[in-house]
Amino acid sequence: MTLNAPEKASGQAPEKVLVIGAGMVGHRFVEELVRGDRDQRYAVELVGEEEYEPYNRILLSDVLAGRSDLKAISLPMPDPGRVQFWRGVAASAIDRESGVVHLSDGSTRPYDRLVLATGARAFVPPVPGLGVSDEGGQPRHVHVLRTLDDCRNIAARAINAKHAVVLGGGVLGLEAACGLRRRGVPVTVVDLDAHVMATQLDAPAAHVLAAQLADLGVDVVTGTSVAEVISAYDELVAVRLTDGRIVAADLMLVSCGVRANVELARGAGLDVDRGVVVDATLTSTDPRVHAIGDCAQAPGGMPGLLAPGWRQAEQLARMLTEPTYAEEADETAGPAASQEPVRLKAAGVDLVTMGVRASTARDTDRVITLSDPAGRRHVDLVVRPDDRGEPTLVGVTCLGAADVSATLSVAFDRRTPLPVDPLALLLPDGGRAEESTSPVRMPGSTTVCRCNGVSKKDIVAAWEAGAGTVEAIAGRTRATTGCGGCKDVVCGLVDWLNASDPASPLSDAGTGPADRPLTDATSPLGGGRSTDVTQRNITAPSTS
Amino acid sequence: MTRTHCPYCALQCGMTLTPSEEGVSVTPRDFPTNRGGLCQKGWTSADVLRAPDRITRPLVRGESGDLEPVSWDEALAYVAARVRAIQAAHGHDAVAVFGGGGLTNEKAYQLGKFARVALRTRHIDYNGRFCMSSAAAAGNRAFGVDRGLPFPLADVAGADAVLLVGSNVADTMPPLVQHLGPVRAKGGLVVVDPRHSATAALTDAESTGAGGLHLRALPGTDQVLLLGLLHLVVADGLADEEYLAARTTGWDDVRRSVALWWPDRVARVTGVPEALLRRAAHLLADASPARGGAGAVVLTGRGAEQHTDGTDTVTAAINLALALGLPGRRSSGYGCLTGQGNGQGGREHGQKSDQLPGYRMIDDPEARAHVAGVWGVDPDLLPGKGVPAVELLGKLGGEVRGLFVHGANVLVSAPDALAVRRRISELDLLVVCDFVPGETAQLADVVLPVTQWAEEEGTMTNLEGRVLRRRKALDPPGEARSELDILADLARLLDSPAAFETDPATVFDELARASAGGRADYSGLSHARLDAVEEGLFWPCPAGSDGTPRMFTERFAHPDGRARMVATTPGAPADDLQPDRPVYLITGRVLAHYQSGAQTRRVAALNRASAEPFVELHPQLARRLAVDDGDDVAVTSPRGTAVARARITTGIRPDTVFMPFHWPGAGMANAVTNDATDPISGMPEFKVCAVSVARADLATALHEAPRPDTEEIPA
């Protein structure tokens, strides 16, 4: 598996790499290519359809929810010294014979190597009134959420909207619904499937999620869809559901998945199926044309998510810049898209799923389920022996258990050793025990002053030898003379020792600590109030 | 009664030495850093003065193969002859110097001068490269100057929030914890550490009543965590845009670079729940002066720095501090907690491979001319840049044939220490100056006995950049001499073109002249002046100045006066998890011991407190490996194996084991650690590598034995 990457830069004109699409995958590819191309063998150009600087599309739902500032989603601008960046122009056609791409502004850009990162667009189902199947345009206030402009338009409409309908109960639809609710807009989510997030969740988890959404004020209707979008004077007024219900709505978001942007490739005569068909080296049927990200259909399928798209960007960049990379490439393919973690980003909901679901586990897998609907918690773990027989975490559904979801992600991603009993995975911090810090109850061997290695036993011994104040204890044992952090504990110990002993130096004004006769005291550790104790067992309170 | 400072860490606690039957006894003294406190190491520090195996005569390895006592004249003549022979055959650079961050400023300065002028070698570096260098590189890059804490430690007490990344001060600098008291009481302490260390425990609600935050990040993910915090600062509109506009450059780049580190991605990489990240970001921001808080401080330690992306990790910490508008503001800022006693001064006066005194760069013609002028030599005589410590150790037995070691014990403290041992045994000449027979001294051809802290005069520069006086309380035993005397004699025997003073006050005056106009300017300081002030003086202290307790209040040290923000990209551990090594090893310190333990392992009370190395592991991992508390556990990487007793605790992540590195022998943690280094600072990645862990009695069956010593040594 090798690419015909150029051998050396010396004396040759740099190879022209033209990247179509400045979304997150195209952007990442350019960054990785420039980073790896130390000899400047490549002259890189990037064409992006949106006017905006590159931004983090993943966070659009956070921006919609008012949880993130626009400033937080701007990505680094490509280094102007290395990358020519054409913003606000679309590629309209590829002329593979001449090796040029025609742009929407009428200009052309030549290439030696073309990288298609054209992404995908929101799929709008053929629903009467949505205006996709007939000539009429969409009624006003019907949106998709794919670009920064979409996000801005929805947010602007949300200011005056009275009721919103979200068509599609997938991750993006639910995030947007929560976001609109946070903006004070009542929301109904309509999902054709029997339950929300049907791609990722089994029914029990989905039901807990629906309850959690209801708590947040998001109304969820499942098992139905929108039969008709009703508008008046081109303004949305309501939707009619397939079960006959009518929901008044003046804002609608269609979130029914995406379709790859393949028109450019198809027009150029490249092999196109659901996406641009590429081989394991991300090369299309034309050896000079690659495709990565949402527009690419690799042997493993469509990425569909950001992480596999990023891996393709990195893979292609490394294949172009590291001569030895090709051999490793097979191993770095990573998990298939279906294995990728999916997280629902919404305030008040903590949901992450990854890998195998409980319902699709094998008979030999161990499936651990925590079902706590009233607590709005549901966790499924799927544990399977790997090829060396070591149990590994191959599936996680974790809802409402934020304390453990990060730990589970690490165990899933890094394949770290699992506890013998996987039940322990459900405990935050691996089940840290509470330790008693009460001076009375702590065992004699407990270190009180860490700085000077002084145990409770040592302090009791010093007290018994006549040190009746914190200062005197410090003088004898050095306890409290480091960071001073144990002063409270030593104080507590001294108070307790003195309180349990009426004849202590503090209550006997005439006797200095050092002179205090041992035989007058009662050891609080010894129990009882005898006055003739001559020897005390300071470690075993029960023996006296 | 002698007023001086503790010999160990960079806190340089004030102490008073009183003559006693045994020599001297120690009592703590009220000084701004320790406020009358001392840890067990400090209290027992006088015991090292009377270590039973103290070296009191020069030793040269004789024909029998043993180290045998000889006279000083014989020893030094032998060293000079061997140096001449090696350099005649292989050139000046064939003899190298390895220094230490525990040496006084005077010794550190003289050692650098000795290397450049008497040995004329470019090869000098020091163990501070293991400790400080990533923070130093990041500080220089961001602020134009590197002073660990650019403010007095006491300022920390006035803050509302303190973020401690990878520092276990409760064990390494216990008296410092006093300064965190007010912050803890407000619930403002945030500790990032894979372990529930003694310091992380300071955030427990039961310990303070208020509670702070402990972020148990996966080893090697500190930078991602910091980028995630900065992302939240931007996303939630918490940045101090006014400060950023007025006092920094590069903010736009940095802000864009964190757009890719949104909270749930960061949670997934670091293992720290998103809710904790959000709380930490807001806690810090609310404490910032710009948002009406009393102040916020960001501090890094070795846990953040000892990584192949350590410089960038510290840079990310600095960027966070700058975004919140902290540096240069009251009770606020970024600081690095320098570790070794003179880790700060040690890196300012010429022990670093690329530096001359006063933090001048050796490849800067003006700097060379100035320093050569002070030394009275031709600038062209000075060698060029050498290489950082790990690279230098890699040359031993190859390009480098002879080595001087001062104040370091590389056989225990260097990463991949078994490889260092193999290389050292290939040397033609190893000269070690030490006061006890440490592991490195035991391999030496020549051991020269030197004075200890209480037996000498000098200055130290503590973690605050505060220059203070070390004073003599008693005479050294036997024939032990100061390195200043030894270096002067050797320089003469080697026909050095420059003179070497031996009186510490005179050497300091020369240092002050050499540093004048440099980044670390000491030219306004002298022993006499430091004797006249109770609490020391802060550099920069040019002639006529009273020193600089707080830096950056008006401007940063770059020519434009602005701090430079640099966007960073996190790297993965150089030696990351794989199927047959599925656990991370992290290394660190225990309270009772210091560095390689050469000193503290000679103190009975400290050995009672902490007798041997151990492997800390989580009960889940222990159960999976059938390990009981106290069992011997083997921790193995391709570099070597360490065997030590299991200490089972829920205070560590189940995917990570911890070992302290103070011991040689079978339990030597650095037999396992990786010597991959940060490309900018040269600092090795002590703080993360992938290991297999097994009960020792099963380990030999499961793994190949450690590599034999006969294996070919890489050049």
C-alpha cells in the first residue's frame, strides 16, 4: 500500500496539492500536511465554500445552546506562508484531463493532486410542505443545522419563536432541542423510530434518556413522523404528524442525518456510490484524486463522525510526507465508525456510548447493567476477552453517571486492564474508601504529622511522658513543625487526652508537664479511671 | 550559633545551627519560605555531616581495582595527567562535566568556567536538566526570562485559587503547605495528579472543611487538560481580553488552537469528568483579579514538566494564566516549583550546555565577549554549545572519554539508568566529587572528598529567585576540601589561561560581574550585602538596585515588554501503552528522601520512616495480578525491571502504578523509565512510560530476564 509520493524536493517544482473543502477534515488534513512537509515538497491550496474562517462544527450545538462563545470555535487559520486559502468560493467542476478545478467565481486552480473533503449536507426527507420534492422553496423558519449561518439563523428565530419542532431524535436533534429549550423555546422532538437515538441506544437506556429530556422540558414523540408541514404565506405554522396530531410550530429543525456531497466527483466521472469511492489509501479511481471525511466511501464504510474523518486526514497527510508510513497504515486504521464514542452534549444530560451495545452482545460477553430510571441513570458495560484472553471493555452506554463516564472512556480507548469483577467499573475513582480523620478513632499507627513521621502512638507517648500542650508535644516529637497542617489534629488529640484525664498538667496548675507523675494519669486509650496505672498499652484500647 | 539554610530542596528553609557534642544541632528559624517549619529531612540534616562512611581522603582506583587513599597532590596530578592524555588523543570535547542543582552559586559558576576555560570542552550540563529545564524553556519563551516563582511565595496565601499541576509539595516541600492554608480554607486549591498524593489530599473536604478539586488526569495528559481549561475560559467568556490586548502577543493563535479541545473530548482523553473541568475553570476565573477575585496562581511541578511535550505543557499552563490576566498582578501569576536546593541559581551561572553566567547564551557574540572579558581570556577560546544532559550521557564511552561529576548521582537519578551504568563503565576516566560514596562515586577512578553545606560559605538562590547566604558552622572532616579549591588547583595543573579564585565571597563578586547586564543580573549583590539583609534579595538585582521581589508588574522581559503566547499541540507519551505493557508507570518522591537518596539514605531516622522502594497499585489491578499488599512486584519495560514491595491503595488510578526513585539496586525505578526527551528543553520523560506489572515470583516466567550487561551499547 503505497502512494506515488514524490521522492525529493531538490531541483523540482513543488507538487500542487489542492484541497476542496475547509471543514474540520479538510482543515485538519492541511495542518497535518504542512506540519509533516518539512522540505516544502508541496504547494498547498485550500478552497472553502463558507465565507467564515474555519470553525469547529462539532460545537455548533453548544453555540446554539448559548453554552459556547463563537470565539471558542474558531480554528487556527492555515499558515499564510504555506497555504493559499480561498474562502467563500465553491468548486464547480473538476477537469481531470487538464488537472484544473473550476471555481464559482469563474477562476480555475491547477492541481497535481486533488483532495476532496467536501463533507456532507443535511438530509431533508421528502415531506409534503417541506418543498424539497416540488418546486416551491422551504417555508420560512424551517432549518437544518450544519453551518454557522444555520446556527445564527436558528438562534435569531429562537428569540421570537413560541414553539419549535425538531424532526429527528438523533444526537444532533436532541442537542439542538436542549439548546432551544435553554433559550426558552418550548420544543417537541419527533422521531420515527420507537425511541430516540436508535442508532446508538437500546430501548431501556433510551427511555431513561427520554425521561431526562422531559425533566429538562423537552417533549419527545416517538414512533411517528411529520406527515405534512403546514405553512401560511410561506411562514411555518404547524406540522401534522403521521398519527394525525397537529403541533403548532413557528420554528422547525430538520435533523434526519446527512448525505455526502458527491456532485463534484460524480460530475468528474469518478466512481461514486453513497460517497466518493476510495481504496485503503484513500485514493479514488483517479490516482491523482483522494477523498477524505464525510464525502468519502472507504472500504470500511462512511466515517459519519469526526474522529474517523480526522484519522483519514492524518493518514493521507502521513502517506504523502512519510515514506515509511505506508507499511504501518493498515495497523493504524483504528476502530470502525460503529465503534466510535458518541456523546450527547447538552447541559443537564451526560450520555456517552461507544462500541457494542448490550442488545448486540455475544452470549459469551459479560454484560453489566445498572438500571436506575428514577435516578435518571442507566449504564451498560460489555466485556469481552481479547485475542489473548484478557477481558476488555468493548461496549459502554453510560447515562447520568458522569463520575464514571470519563474513566470508562479511558478504559475503552486505551484497553487498560479491567478489574477482575467488572462491577467495580461502576464505582467512581475505582471505589476510593473514606478514611476516618477523627483523632479519637484513628488507629495508633496512623501518621499524624507527615512532615516529621509522627504517629498518633508517638503523640500519646509524648503526652504520657508529660507533654501536655501542643507546644510541648512539638518540642518532643517535632509534630506540627513542618507544614503545620496537623496542628488541628494534634490539638484535638491533646484536648482529648487532657479531657479524659482530670489530673492532666493543664488542670493541675502546680505541676509542670515534665514533672507530672505518670501514675496520676489515666490513659484515655486504656479506658477506665484507675489511679494506679503504671503501664499502659497505647495501641490496644480494649486491654487495660 | 550559625544562621543558615537547609541543604536539601529549593524552599531553602531557614535554620540555626548550634554547636553540640556531635557537631551541630538544627533548630528551625523563622524565614519567609518556611515560617519556622522544617520537615523531617531538615530536622535530621546534620546527621549527614557525620555519616559514618563520609569520604575524608582523596581516593584513586589502584592496581587492585579498589579505591585507595592518596594525597591531594597525587590525586590531582593523576587527574590532570589523564585529562591531558585523553584530550591529546581525542580533543578537548572528549572530557565532559556533569554538574548539579545542589551546588552553591559560586561552585556552579566556577564549574562552568572550569569547563570552558580550563578543560575547554563544550560538554557541560547538569542534573537540573532532569528537573527544571522544560519550565525554564517555557518561561524564557513566554516571559523572556526564567525565574521559577516571579513573586514571593507568601503571595500565594493571598490568592483565592491555586492550580497545582503535577506537584506533590506536601511530600517534597512540606513547609510550603503553610502558604496554601488560606486558599484551602476557601476551597480554592485545585491539584492535577494521577495519584491521590499527600498534596491531592489537601483538597479533600474533610481536611479543610471547604474542599478543593483533585483532577486525576491520566498520566501524560496534563497538556490536554490545560488546553481544555483554556477552551472553557474562552467558551464561557472568562478571558481577560483587556490584559491580553495590552500585555501579550499571540493570543489569537492560542485561542484558535484550543477550539479543538472541547470539554467532552478532553474528558475522554484525560479521564477527568467534564463537570470537574468546568468547576476548575470557573474557580480559577472567579479568583482572577479581572473578575473581582483576590488572585489566582498557576504552579507546575515535575509531573507536568518531565514529558516529551513538557515545554509545551508548561506553555499551556502559562497561556491559561495569561488568558486570565494573572502574571504581574497581586497574589496572582504563573510559577514553577523549582526542586533542587539551588536549582534556580544552578541554571543561571553557566552549568547549562548552551549558557554562560547571568543566563547569557553561549552562541551570542556579545555574551561571549562580556564573559571572556571578566575571565581575562580571548572570546574565541570559549567553546560553543554543548548538548543537554541525556544526550551527553549518551555520548559517554563514545565521543566522551572522561567525565567529571559534581553534585549528581546519575547512576540512580538518570532515566534508563542501567544504560547509563553500561556507558559509564566504558569511560577512560571518571572523577567524582562527593562527600559520601554514592553509587556513581563507587564506580569512579578518582573520588575527591568535598565539603558539605554546614562546612562552607556561599550563596543559594531559592525557588523564588531569592539569593540567600549559606554559612559555615564547622570544619570539614579529614582532608575534605571545597570544590572551589579543587577546581583552582586543577585549573592551574591544566595551565588554564584564567585564574580561579578560591574565596567564596571573591568568587561571588566575579560571578556578579559576569552576570552584569544578563537576564539573571546579580551585579548589585555581594556576600557582605546579603549578610546585611535578613531575608535575602531577589534577582534581577543590578548594581544600585534593591532586587526585584515581583517581576512583570509593568512589563515582561521581551524587548517589546509583552508576554508571548505560543500555540501548542499535545504529544503522546514516547513509550505508550501496548497490549503486553498495558499499565502506565509514574515516578516521584517520598517525604523522607531527597533525589537519588545518597544523603537521606544515610540518616537512620529517615530510613526508619521510609526504608525501601515500593510499587503503589490500585486494589483492582492488584487483584487482577493476584498481588497482596507487601508482595514483591516486578515492573518491567524494554529498558529494565524494578522489583519492590506492593503498596495497595485506592489513591492511584487503576491503570497506573507509582514508584519512588530514591533507591538503587533491584528496586531502582529509573531502570525502567524512558530517556526520550523534550525536543526543546532536553528534559527526559520520567513521568510516564508503559510497563508490564506482575508478582515478582511469576514475572520471570512471564517475561524475559532484563537485558544482560554485555549487550551492545548504542553509540
